[in-house]
Amino acid sequence: MSVAPADFDYVRKMVRERSAIVLDDGKEYLVESRLTAVARREGIASVSDLIKRLREAPQGPLQRLVVEAMTTNESSFFRDVKPYTALRQTVLPGLLRLRAAERSLQVWSCACSTGQEPYSIAMLLSDFPELSTWKVRIFATDLSSEMVQRARAGIFSQLEVNRGLPVAMLVKHFEKRGLEWHIRENLRRNLEFRELNLAGPWAGVPRPDIVMLRNVLIYFDMDTKRQILGKVRQLLRPGGFMFLGTAETTMNLDDNYTLMRADGAVYYQVKS
């Protein structure tokens, strides 16, 4: 049985207030499937009983579990390929020249999920030997505390490493332990993981040279998209770049970005 209309409205209002994520009409099936898993883990008989408990204690620990369950955590190594090709062949060589005097580079992975994006970036950066003497920082954040913990652990299943990860990189950067693959320590040293709600305050976020804001904006309403793009624009260092997902754009949201194309990828730079 699908979730009751009143329960669906309650959940999507709560999710929007907590995360700014919009659950459109027709997403009842998603609420039902995601919250069924939460109810099962928490020993609650049904989704309706779970939502009843939420109503009784709206600020309790169950609220976080529900909000995190409704976030999408799809990820793979070197997802969509072309942005990483652009990073390797065009963006990073240019930034290496631009930042040569200070020898510092910072990358922000805004919605890191289980960690494939920031670790993909770390692997890519490791192929630039000149960066071995630079101060390199990869700052990775996600709304979900569970995802941040999993990403920080750097442990992946065989199925996860099979998705997008070249065999040569698997052998070079991972260690097999039983049925799992562990990121090697030398790759982890420049990564920092933290829980962060993009629709909330950004206290402590460093000024990045590259922002990976990929496949995130599609879940927000127009006002939230504008706010996030505006905050990225203020934070991004001069000469830096922002990458969005293939279905995302700054068009009709923020006119202060210049669209750029290279190596089959589209990315953005703040207008000077």
C-alpha cells in the first residue's frame, strides 16, 4: 500500500525544511520505499507507524534518519568521464600555472555521497608529480552523516570499484582486504570529510580553486539554486572553476558565470 497523502505531505514538508530538497508530486513511491527500509532497521511495523512517531516527536533522532533516507546517494568513480578528462587535460594544467607562485590547490566536492567523487579527484591529482610539493586539500561534504562516515572510511565493495574505476587505478590506489577494497593511506592524507547542508550556513568551508557541485542543484527549488550558486561565486577563488551535472546549468539562475567548454565537458568560471 502506498503512503497516505497526508503522510506524504508531512514528510516532504519536513524534508524541505531540513534540507531544501523538493519532493514533487508523484514521489510517493520513493518515500514509501526509502522509509520502509528505515522502519525495518528501527524495528517499526510500517511506514505509517514511523510517520506517526515522527509527528509525536518531530525534533527527535528519527527525523535525521528520515531526511537522510530521502537524499539520493548515487555515485560512481569518474562519473560521466568527460569532466575528469577536462580536469586532467585543461583545467588542472591551467591552475598549476596560475597557482605556481603559492603552490596551493583546494578542491571542494560538495555532495560526496560515499566518497567516489573526492577519491576520483585524489587519484587524478596524484598523476601530477609537481603537486607532491604543493599544499593540496580536497574538502568533501555531504548532508548525510552516514554517507560522510562511509566516505571517510574509504572502503568499497567489488561492485562499487567495478563502476567506473580503471583496473590500473584500482591496483595502484586500493588494497584488497577480504571481500573489500580499502583506499591506500597515501591517497587519503589530503582529504577532509565533513557533514554540511548546502542550504544552510557554510561556516569553515575553505576557498576552493575547483568546486564539484555535480548532480545536486536538480533537487532544489529555484530560490535555493540561486542562493547556492551565489555563495559558490563569492567563495570561489579568482581563476577557479565550477563543475555542474550534465542536467544542470546556471542559465536563468545566475548571470555572473561564464560557460566554458573543453574536452567534451561543460564547466563554469566567474565573470571578471
